[in-house]
Amino acid sequence: MISKEKAEELVDKYVTTEWLKFHLKESEVIMRALARYLNEDEELWGLSGLLHDLDFDYVNKDPERHVVEFDTILNIEGLEVGSDIPGEMYHAIKSHYEEHPGISQKRASRLDYALSASENISGFLVACALVQPDRKIKSVGLDSVLKKLKKKDFARNVNREYIYDIEKAGVSLEKFIELSLEELSGIADEIGL
């Protein structure tokens, strides 16, 4: 499997926007926490979070090409699915954008559901932090997040169904939010929150 160092090199090479680098880091730490909580492979889950949007800047944020071009980057870098990129990681990365007509993979495993939930809760919690008076993640509470999830006009672009699907990975929504808030608070200085 690809090393964390190599994965970080890829992020440095292909991800050019700061907010996307933050999003990948946020997704990674949330995935690592979920893996620990569920007794799963922390490295596999964490790197899935770190690499899931690797091609987003590469395709100029074009939703028609996003995730599809992940394969192009793998080819450019000489990385093989099955050895460098484990099959389950590849499937989770592809299926996190299963609504794309060019993606055949559909979410099915705990890893798949965890990744799509984690990357969506990441953006949602950042939005929650940014409306706090101090704009800090530490000021965001569980009850506030649960209320905001019900407000469809708040963080409109976040896929709430994918967040709720965390239960298909065996984690309650409340526990997921608690773990995510804790992890993002732990890297608050790194992500500017």
C-alpha cells in the first residue's frame, strides 16, 4: 500500500488550493478516528480520506471529470490499483461520487459509507465553525450541528444523506459528529479554525 509520505507528496503535487488541502486533512483525521472506533485499518482508512479528492484541482473542479481523472493521476504516477492503491481504497474513492454517471462503483462497504460521510461532515463542520462569533471549531457543539443539519438552507451543497449514511458503517450520527468535532479540534491550528 502507498505510504503516508507518498500520499502527502501526491497531495502537494496535485492539490493547489489551500481549502482543498485542509479538506483532505480533515477527511483523513476523521477517517482515522472512525477506523480506531470500528477496529478497522487506520492507515487504509486515513489514506482513503487523504486521497479521495486528489484530482479535484487537476480537473479544475469540473464535476464532469472529478473522480474519473483519479485514474489518470495513478497512471502518471505509475501507481497500481491492487498493490499501491488497495482495491477497497480505490472503490471507496470512486464510490464517494457514485452519482456521477461515469462512475460504476456504488457505496457498499463500511469504508465506502465512512468516506462519503466523513468528507461531507468535514465541510459541514467547517461551515458550522465559520458562523460562530470566534470562527473556531472548538465553539461548535453537538446539539448545534444536529439542528443545523435539519436546516436545508445551511451549507446547502453538503450531501446530508451521505452524512446520515454513517449509520450503515455502524456508527450513530451523534457519535460520528462527536468524533469528527474532536478530531478537527485537534488540528484546528493546521486548518485555520
